[in-house]
Amino acid sequence: MLYAVIPAGGSGTRLWPLSRAGHPKFLHPLTGTDASLLQATVGRLAPLTTPERILVVTGAAHAAAVARQLGGVPEENILVEPSPRDSCAAIALAAAVIARRDEAAVMGSFAADHLIRDPATWVETVRAAIGGAEQGLLMTVGITPTRAETGYGYLETGEPTGDGPLRPVTEFKEKPAAPVAEAYLRSGRHLWNASMFVWRVDVFLAELARQQPTLHAGVISIAAAWGTPEQDEVLGAVWPTLPKISVDYAVMEGAATAGRVATVPGDFGWNDVGDFHTLGEVLPADPAGNVVLGTDAKPGVLLHDAHDLVVVPQSGRLVAALGVRDLIVVDTPDAVLVCPRDRAQDVKALVDELKARGEDGLV
């Protein structure tokens, strides 16, 4: 039975002003249903595990909201990190806590804020990755690219091993320039890196100790105190000393160089919901191409001769648009965003400017 770890952090700055530091995107229903991204992540794990084996790693500011949304997950399975230390510390802490329960357990790490359009195919892909993990490999789930995307990292793969779908990962590649991304797409050897991982916890912790001994020693000491009266004291003392680094940089790149990483290609309608334009591409649209998020909002949205809009009505006011196309309109009680869809990635710059102006209450 798989242990599933869900890192739930970040503030989704490209989805501002809907997503805020205090209520980030994984807590929002951006799935085309009433389920939040976090709830959808837990829901698609049902064929692979039970709520008792699902752990969520999140910040103190979000722990209560996470617990409310995930009533079936035991409270002790919500691991609260005192401050963000990037993905390696969060994932490693969960791995060390799981190892205290079962040192040979297989663990999967799946982000809280991704959309999967074909959950059944995703489950089968993860099952294939579990097979590789049971052999002692550090597994990733690679996404079969559908376009020359410059916003994702890539996995360079070798020839498949045996009759199954597993391929060795020879190198992790940074986000490429457009011509390089085109070459990756044509090669047939490159997959998008969605940072979905599956491994035996003892194998991962051994690799962590080899490459990141300080981080390894820290999470082992925290896990040893987990669930005891000393937990908060040890966590508060050790956590700030842990290196702030992603698991890709800290472990996976070096492990790939050593021949210890493999991947299973997946094609299951994956999307990381990075910005409003992307949201408009993956959610159902009306005949004019308009996507309205939260259609139950009152008084709602009035569109006339409008095409290919993404409208997010969250203030209770009527949002009306006439004679416009290719826009994003987000209306919240304290902020309104209007921008062209092709500038959706630049919304982060507004958040950065608000921070620079000291207007933290808006971010």
C-alpha cells in the first residue's frame, strides 16, 4: 500500500488576486467542480491508498484550512512546517516520518495544485512507477510533452529497460529556450518534469544522506521526536538550519547522474494551473470560448459579444464585458485584475510590486 505525500505550499502569485499568501491556489476550486485542487489530489489517490496513509506537508498559516478540507485525513498526518524551506525539506521530513512507521514503505509525492483530466490513466502510470520503486529505483512520473513548452523542466531519458514502460533518466534539464524546447519535442527522449516522485523511503533517505548529509541528519532528528512532547522544541530548533533547496537539485539530479533514477511516461491530461490563461485552456468554455470560474456566483457575469475571456467573479458584484476578447478579468472584494491573456505569466510582477510597496495585505 502506497504512502502518499502532498506538499501543499506556495502562494500561486500568477493567480493573484484570487490566490493569496493566506489562501493559496491549492485551497481554491479551480477544477471545474466544487472540489479544491487539494481535495481533487486526495480524491484521485483513492485507488492507490487510504486516508490513513496520506500525509500533507503545509505551512502553519494553511494547516487549519487543510484540515477543514480534508476531514478524512487524520490530523496527525498534517505535518506543519514552521517556515518554507523548499521542497526537499518538506518531502524529506515526510519520508523520515513514514520510515518510523515502515522503513521499507513505498512513498509517492504529488503536488497539491495540479489538475489531472484522466485520473484512471494517472493511477495506472503511478502503479507502474511503484513497480520501479520496489526495485530500488528513485522514480519520477514524466509527462509526455504535447508542445515545445519553455516553462517546464525536462527529463532526458535513455532506452526503455525490459518490456515495461520504465526508462532510465540520464539528466534533468532546466527550462529551455524555445529552439531547445523544439529539439526536445522532436527527440522523443524528453519528458516534462512534473515533480511527481515515487520511491522506497529507505532508498530515498540513503540517497539524501549521500548528497545532503546536513538535511538528512536534521529531518531524522525531527522525525525521532515526532509525536512526542519534544516535537515542537526539536522542530523549532532544527528546521531553520535545514538547507533551502528543491528535491530536484538536492537529490534527483545527482541520483540521475549515478544511474539511480527512472521514469514512467504519462499522458493523462496533466496541468500545473500556473496562471489564468492556462486555467482558461483546461476548464470548460462556452461557445464563444469564454471560461467563467464559479458559475454559481451571484449576481454573476454578463457577457455580450465577448470572446475567449477568463472571468473570475468573487466579489458578489455583477461582472459585465462587452465587445472584448482574449482578456482575463478577476474581481475580488479588495482587488480587480484586467489583463490580456497572453500576459498572464506577468501577473507575478504585480505581486512583486505590491510587496515592494509594503502592501502585504493585498498579497
